[in-house]
Amino acid sequence: MTASFKRVGTNKLQKFFLYLILLDWVLLIVTALKMQSLSFGYGAIISVMLFVYSLFLTNLCRIRARRANDAYMIYPVIIGAIVSFLLVVYFFFLI
């Protein structure tokens, strides 16, 4: 016999995870706007850190979506990871 779980109140972990996704998008937008004015050293560090943050967020999202049926959160995280990868490629190969 399985017991059903009923949540009382808001899920604070879910809200925190959504704020992490929003932070990722804000960081991507700010980095994309300031990419031309960064030196190579700072740009390389920021680009790699954003890429690692996006991979970390993607891993968390994969775990969270599998467990809680929150598959709708996968799309903005995956798109953010792709955008961060494109920023890294743009910075290292096109500037």
C-alpha cells in the first residue's frame, strides 16, 4: 500500500531552484552584453564558470525533474546551457 504525500504550503526548494534558473539567465544576458569589453583572461574565466554553472544546473534539473515530475523546468535549463556553450565558443574562437 502506497501512502500519498500531501504538501502543506509552498515548496521552498522548488522556489530556490527556480531562482537559480533565473540567476543563470541574468548572468548569461549580462555576460553576452559585456562580452566585447572583457579582456581575454576575464572573459575566459567568466565563460568557463558560466558553462560549469549551467552544467551543474542541468544535472540538478535532471535529478529534480525525474523525482518530482517537474519536466517543464528542463527546457529553460537546457536552453541556458546551450547559450552558455555558444558564449564560450564565441569568446574563444570568434573574438
